[in-house]
Amino acid sequence: MLMGASALTAQLRFVGPRQYAPKGYRDAAGHVPMTPEFGEECNDLAKVAHQSKNFGDAIALYDRALTMRREVHGPINELCAATLHNIGRCFIDMKEYGAAENALTEAAAIYEKLQGPLSIKYAESLALLAHTYVHLKFLDESEKAFKDAIRVYRDTIFNHKDNSWLPENREPVKEPNLHPLSSVAHALADCATLFLMRGWEHRAIQFLEEALEIRRFLYSRHQKFRPMIAQTLNKIAELKKAINDGVGADMAISECIEICISTMGKDSAATAHAVSTKAGLLAGKKQFREALKLYEESTTTYGIALGKDHPIFAQEIVKLGRAQEYVEDFAGAEKSYRRGLDLLEKVTGDDSPQVAEAALCLGTLLIRKLDIDAGIEHIRNAVKIRKNKNRDDPQLAFMYQKLGEAYAMKQEHHAEAYFLMSIDRFRENAKIDQLQRTYMTDVLDDLGLYYLEFKHLDKAEGCFKESLDARIELLGENHATVAYSYSNFALLYLQRDDYKNCEKMCENAVEMYLKTAKSNVIAQADVYTTHGQCMQLQKKYPEAMKYHEKALNIRRTRGDTLETATAESLNHIARVYVGMKDYAKALKNVAEAKRIALKYSPDVTRALRTEIEVTEQRIPTMDLWTQEIEAGGGNDASSKTTVSKPEETAK
């Protein structure tokens, strides 16, 4: 029904004729006598005020010019349409999109009536109107208006012979900002924003690349306008990063930085933005130290260009904190997060999405540092802000997951509720973006492990099975996350005393890690620990010692030497020595495990401390050692199997 209809008559937002009502003329009535000449002078002054970003004066002057033109020429006139178009542009710059919609709707209607539906000026007003709809979240109306505007451009400007927007005669343009192709580039770039909101990244990149081709042609020889090329390249880089096209993103952002430095200098906000995007690309490639250097540079540049009380500067400090966290500079990261959070609360208010993001980062870091209660408080604050803005915010899924992980570390029952809320939120998100299902599998694993802690084995199996099935469906059988699922099943079979299947799953997990994520040795250490426990329970002590020593060596050399995982390995080794009746070595290892466990909060190490106490109880008093060894006939393996000393492991 709407296929042949005009965007103005088909859109749901337009109801009957509408006329923009100027206010500036009424405010100035009686102060200055209005004549046609003075009206035209007001129009010229308004353009100057608009260019100098003096928007209030620009609107007042445009209103006077519009009123006089309506009186002299009548409301249906091209001069009135031109003024309305400029008023719409000014309101867009002021972010007053409702007022811009009124002015641009009337401008487009006048152009359509006077010049016809194939008018370039009609298309320009219609494209700007579509842009306002994007910001007003009227996406269907926006898409319809963009389609009609771009169709006009294709019918009148597009070079069908060469299948390109560029003309056959590609001579340099003297005034590129007045060329019709500049409006085409703006329309394509704005339409890309709409596609991005729809989740159509590939179509957005296609339109941005067409806009880039036009802007290269128009602006390459004009130093004043080259930043428009850089802006387009930056958007392309960000989108290509989002679709994992690292090479394309790197090429685009490198050229963008070069243009920004050559046209605006190293200390401009645009240069800082480009450098920050480059840092994000490096972080995505796990080149964290190089990314950290660039984030330090972009933060300094933003501080110079925008001032240290600007929200963008505060957000960049939070990004800097993330980079510091990646390189395990936790003290620096916490300092950056707190500074960024304090600044954002001052300049954006304490209920802004930016504050929620900073609070989430700080809370996650504090939990990682085992300051769990403080971390939970910050994340709960972030959840509160997000829910007040939008109860269906997709980010809530991730926040619920983090809260679930924190409560699971404390072994509190709240963990199950938050994990289930996270899974439900991810399911809703997956209706729009299937990739969200892969994130959901991580939460299913967390919930399954939580159930294992409390011996709810059937519930745990259901979580692990759903997670594995989703991963195989979405990522294929040869993926590192599939190895993680195998390792979780190994834990499940271990608790069921199904040692045969436990061994099989451990072997499958290690084999898959070596295929897909050889460098992820920490995850492999977890599998070795499970395999060692399986052998230990079968009283295959030499094999158990082999796997536990592998895990310990990895955890000592690749992880934090005081982390609880190291204590876990030492405790398991002590139990193997108990089984082998080598009590001296058992006592030595369990003592070191206990020393590590006591360094951390009881909330975090409660389960570990309990396991260490069980091991200590299995070690008889020293005067009974000789009697027990003689009664058992000794054990040759106890004298042959040794655990690596800490200093040897470090080497």
C-alpha cells in the first residue's frame, strides 16, 4: 500500500498539514521595524551565527527572516523552504530533534510541491528529516524517508554508466561543500547510523564506504574538509572491528590518524578519538601493552583539547583503567576507575549510563582483587542505574552474571537467582542478536559449577548439556569453549565417581585445548587438576602426582604465585602423599597451601580451608608415622615421586 507513496504522506509521524511557528520574531516585535531588506539581512546574519555555533541567535534571526519571507512571498515559496531547512539543521546541531522535525517536514513538503518528487533540495530536506527520526527513535519512518531520499539521488546524480556516485568528468571541485554529492555522502553516513541501530553492521559498512568514496573525491584537495574523510574512516574502523575484520579496521584507522594529525594537529579531540579507536583495535588483538600506551596518549590529548572536566575525558580515563587491568596493573586500574567514576558523577550526574559503565568496571576489578563486598555494591549501583533508564537494557545480562559470580565466590544462595536472571536476559537478547547465545553459555557453565558445589548433580548436568549443545551449534565442534564444556563434564563425572568417563572427558578437553587454544595453559591446568583427582581416587598415585605437578607448575609460573588455585594444587599433592604414606612431604605441601589460603578473606577461601583441614586430619601424628608405614609394608613410589620445589618451578 505504501510502496508508491511519498515519505511525507506515508510516514506515521505526519498527521495533516503542519507549519513551523517562529518564536524569535514575536520576541523582537516592536523593537526593530521589519522590512523585506532587513529580513534578508537577518537571514545572512543567521548563517554566520550558525557557523560560529551561536545557535540561540541563529534561530532568532532565522525566525525573523522566515516571518518576513512568508509575509512577502507567501508560505509556499522556495525561499521559505530554504529558511526552514536551515532552521532544521540548526535545531539538529542543538539536539532539539522535535523542533527540527517540524521545520524539515514543512521544508520537504514545500520542495516536493514546487519542484516535484525528484528535486535534489527535496531529497536533502527529506534525508535530514530521516536523520531526526533516527534520534527520535522512529526507525520505521526514518528508513522510509532515507529510502526515498537516496532513490532521488540515484535517479538524478548516480553515474549508472560506471556504477559509481562519482561523475564521469572527475575534475577537482572548487566548492565541495556546495556540491550535491556532499548531501549524498551525508545521507549515506546518516543511513549507516540507522542500519547500526537495526544491527545491520555489514549494510552500514557498505553505505559508509560509499560515503567515503564521495568524500575522497570532494575533499582530498581541500585541507579544510579533509577531517570529514577522517571521521568516516573512524566510523568504518569501529564497525569493522565489531565484525572482526581486524585488517580492514587497522588500515582505516591508520589513515584516519594520519589525516587528523596533518589537518588538526596532535592535540586535537579528533586525533585523540582516532588514537583511542586504534588502542581498542590493539586491545582486541590482545596487544595490551601497545594499547595501554595509546590510551595514555589519547587521555592526555583529550585533557588538553577538551579540558579535564569533560565527560569524554572521564570516559577515556575509564578506558585507560581497562587497559591497565589487562596488563595486571590492578592498583593503577583501580585508581583510574575511581577517578573516572568521580568525574563522571560530577559532569553527567550520578544516574547516567556512563556512570553505570564505570561502576561496573570498578566493581568487577574489586571482585577480582577479592574485595567482594565492595565490588558487589558498585555493580548493584550500576544495575540500578541501567534498570531506571530501561528495564530491558541488554547490558543487564552481563551485570547479573557478574553479581552471580561474586555471590558464588562467597557460596551464597543469591548466586543462583542472579545466574538465572542473566540467562533469561541473554535469551531475550538472542531474539535480536544470535551471538548473545554464546555469551549465555558462559552463564550456564557458571550456574552448573555452582550446582556442583552443592551436589545438585542433575541440575548441573542440564546446564552443562545446554551449554555444550549451543556451542557446537553456533561455533562448531573444534572450539576452545567446547574444551571448557568437556572439562566441566569431567568435574561432573568425578563427583558421580564415574572415573572412566571423567578420564575420557579430561583427555578430550586437553586435546581440544591443544588444537584450538594452546596458549590457554591456565585452563589446561584446571583439567590436569581434575584428572589428578580422578587418578588419586582410584589410588593410582604416580599418575595422580604427574597431573597435579603439571597443574602446579603452570599455576606457579603462569599465574599469581599466591592465588588460591596454587593452594588447591598443593593440597591435592599433599593428599597424594598421604595416600603414598609419605607424610613428611604431605605435611610440607599442606602447610604451604594453608599459608596461602590464610592470606585471603574467609568468604573467598572457606571451601579451600575446609579441604585443607580434611587433609591435615588425614596426616597422623609423627610418632605414628613409622608404625603405619611398617604396617603397610612401605611404598617404593613414595621415595621416587617428588614435587617440584617452588624455586625450581619458577625457573
